[in-house]
Amino acid sequence: MKHMQHKIADYIRFGQVLLALSTILMLGLLIPNGEKEMMQLYVMIGAIVAFLGGSFFFFFRAKKIREKMDDLEQEQAQ
């Protein structure tokens, strides 16, 4: 049970870090600071999508583990 709580906390932290990184990259993409090449834009957009996808994955995993843990607690209570 304790192991599952640590996993949930880790997944939430990973998701928050990836969300923060994607936000920083998005701000860097939106704030004009000179001319950017098209390849640079595509790489940044790809990284943003990858980080957002990773963030979604980790939040989703944390939710699934939390639901599984709740089910186990309910079974033990009965």
C-alpha cells in the first residue's frame, strides 16, 4: 500500500515537471525574440506535444493506481 502511494506521488511529480517544461517551451515559442527557422519551430512544437503527452500519461497512470488502491482498501474494509 505504501509502495503504491509512493508511485502515485512520483507519477504526479513527473507529470507536473513535464507540464512545466511544456509551458516554458510554449512561452519561448510565443514570445518573439528574433527570427526563428521553420525547423526550430517544428522541433519546439514536437517537444511541446511530447511533453504534454508524457504529462497526460503520468497523470492518467496516477489516477489508475489511485483507483486500484481505493478498490483494494474497500475490499479490505469488507
